[in-house]
Amino acid sequence: MRVAAGPPARPVDVLIAGGGIGGLSAAFALAREGVRVRVLEAAREFGEVGAGLQIAPNCTRILHEYGLLDEARSLGVLPGSMVMRDAVDGRELTRLDLADLEREYGFPYMVMHRTDLHGIFLRACRGAGVDLITGARVSGYENTASGARVLLADGRADEARIVIAADGLHSVARGLLSGDEPVSSAYVAYRAAIPVERAGRDVDLGEVSVHVGPHCHFVRYGLRGGEMLNQVAVFRSPKALAGEQDWGTPDELDDAFAGTCRDVRAGIPLMWRDRWWRMYDRDPIMTWVDGCVALLGDAAHPPLQYLAQGAVMAIEDGWVLARHVAARRAGDGSIDWRGALAAYEAVRSEHCRRVVTTARAWGELWHLDGDARLRRNALLRARDIRDYSFTDWIYGPTALTPEEEPPMFTPIPLDRADVLGPTGDAGREARARA
Ligand SMILES: Cc1cc2nc3c(=O)[nH]c(=O)nc-3n(C[C@H](O)[C@H](O)[C@H](O)COP(=O)(O)OP(=O)(O)OC[C@H]3O[C@@H](n4cnc5c(N)ncnc54)[C@H](O)[C@@H]3O)c2cc1C
């Protein structure tokens, strides 16, 4: 891997700022179409947080097309089910049979270590001849007569036909298109990815387990063939709501989960306590392209993580862009770059808008309290577990054009829930009190 110093770089067609999962996957997608690509990563080394990632069929379909799915399978875990439970009483609310889901969508739902997925794309980029440069912080972008230029923090510059900014939530390039700032949700995530023996008890790693509770939730699944346990504990920070700077601290973690069921409480002492992730997204923007500079991944559409689609959307972005680049190559080898960027923006901005806004709503549903929580539970229990009408819009094939984008699901209003009937929570609780 080269660092940003030394002789002038060879010319490339595409510069990508940021070598996260979004940047590397886009680099590989473009390189396999015969495009010359350079990735400029600010960090001294390419890398990812050492925690888990869920990847749904709309991503594994693309990994299959890239010839990377077998490697991903060998490094990840294919859970049998995803089970949602109430975090307070521990009772099951609904489930997805992931073998059936794979039959439905043709590709698996997998969980894997982020480092492993990032490593797959890094190796694929090396194999495809992508120029990978670390220690290169992009501080500015300019359009030129023939394409676009990036300015590096160390004073150097580089240029290409197009520049893709995959520089994450705090994207510098986003400032070309919007004056917006990340939006704080006042929620914070704690993570842990640890050897399974450290769990100190039997944990079912054949399932992705999600406990949803008042202003908190807890996710658990296995990694690396079941050798590792991955946990995510997310809660709303009272200190954030009070406007305090020092929010999301471990004392708040313990308080947030004190009222949850025994299964969830048993997982909390295992969380990493030396770091935590405050949860931000951004309001959707529909313009991602400024001349020959385009946003991709979290730079364009950082979501709250509740649909587990952030990295997946980034991978879809690169796949869609590369398909449009390939489709706009003329007989003489020239490419209509601006046409490709326009086609990319036309389809991805609306899809990602839907995911970002639905993730917010899905998080609100997970975190309900009081009567609304009981209604949510009743609705989820009433769901037919083979009903895929809520996931078709997201897990189906990635659209290449706005016309291919599937319709959204129809939300069910909470007040439709039968909480007072003989099987409803409120009915049960009333009988228990009688
Ligand atoms: C708790 C949690 C759980 C999640 N779970 C899931 C999940 O299960 N499934 C899923 O699909 N998504 C999940 N996500 C979301 C997912 O992690 C992100 O959406 C995804 O990693 C975004 O990838 P990216 O490459 O666009 O951005 P990033 O991962 O942020 O990468 C940006 C890269 O750009 C580099 N960079 C930044 N600035 C510059 C610069 N100026 N110049 C050069 N380089 C720069 C950075 O060093 C970094 O390498 C989760 C997120 C969180 C917080």
C-alpha cells in the first residue's frame, strides 16, 4: 500500500475519497468494468471497527455477482432466524425464518465481522489493480474543464474524470451540495465482539436476536462461524436530552437497561466500556452530484442503523454506479461520465431517502413505551411470519432506474392493534391484576 508521498501518481479515471466499505466496494465495482481507480484514504491504514455487520439479500446478491459471496460465507455466519422480543418481559414478538427468506429472495441474510467484509473488498481491489493510497486526507474538491480535482490536506492535488466522495458521516464533499449537519438522535450504541466463551452462558448463535424496549434495544448474533459473540446495546441518553456535552457514558448504559429482562441484563456487563458511538443521521438530500463530484455511502445518506442497511446501501451505490458507467461506454472506449452520475443519482437518492426515513420510524417503533408499546407488541405478534410485504422494497433486487424501484410497504397504524382482546397484552395484564 502506498502512502501519500513520492513520485507523481499515474492518471486514473476515478478518484475515490475514503476507503471504508463504501469507497472500497465502489472502487472494486468500477475496476471490474475496466475503469482505472485510485482510493485516497485519510487513515494511516485501511481498516474497520472490529464489530459485527448484518448484510441482507440485497447485498449478498451483489457479492454473488462480484464472485465474493463464497468468501463472505466462509468468513461469516448464516443464522437460521431473526427473532424480535420485548426487552422488558423477554417474550417473542415476531420472527423471520432466514432459510425461508433466502428462498424468497434468492440470496442469504448473513452476519459477519466488519473487518472481514472490509478485508474482502480490500483484497478484491488489490486483485483488480485499484491504486490504494493511505495517509491521504482530502480537504477540498473542484470541478475542472475535463473532470474534477481533489485537494489534499498536505497541499498536493490529484484529478480524474470523476471524483467519488465516500468520506462518511462527516463528509467534506457534502458541503458542496448542502449546508446541513449530522442530526443527533440522542441515542448511543455500545458494542462488543468477544470470544463466545466469555459470554459465560449458553447463547443461541443460530439466531439474530433483537430485544426492543422503552428507549433502548439490544442486538446479539454470532460471528466467525460462531467463535465470536457480537452484541449491540443502544439507548436514549438522558444527558443528551438535557443538553449535556458528556453524554452516552457507561453509567447511562447501566441505568438504561436496568429494567430489562434477565437475558438482556446478562449481556450488558460484556459490552465494551471504553468507547461508544453516538447515533447520528442526516436529513435526506436528493442532489448528490456537483459537476463531476458525487457522494456515495454515508456521505450521501447516513442512516440510523435500525434497518441494518447503511453499509448495504453503500455497496449498492457502487454497484449501481458501475453498471451505469459500463452502459455509457462508447465504441471508442470513451465514457459519458456525467450521464452515468446523473443516472446513479436519479435512482439511488430516492431509494436511500426511503431507507433513511423508514429507519427513523422503525427506531421509534422499537423504542415505544406504555400503551404504545403494548399496541406495537400486539401488531408484531399478529404478523404472519411468512409475510414479506414489509421487506420486498428493501431486500429485492437493487433498482437501476427509478422505474425499477419497488413500491413501499403500507404501514399499519398502531391504533389498529387489538391490545384489549383475550390475547392482547393489556387484556393479559388486566386479568393478572384481577
Ligand atoms: C452501531 C452500528 C451498527 C450498524 N450496523 C449495520 C449493519 O448491521 N448493516 C449495515 O449495512 N450497516 C450498519 N451500520 C451502518 C454502517 O456502518 C455504515 O453505514 C457504513 O459503514 C458506511 O460506510 P462508508 O464507507 O460510507 O463510510 P465510513 O465507514 O464512515 O468510511 C469513510 C472512510 O473515509 C475515510 N475518510 C473520512 N474523511 C476522509 C477524508 N477527508 N479524506 C479521505 N478519507 C476520508 C475514513 O477514514 C473512512 O475510512 C451500522 C452503524 C452503526 C453505528
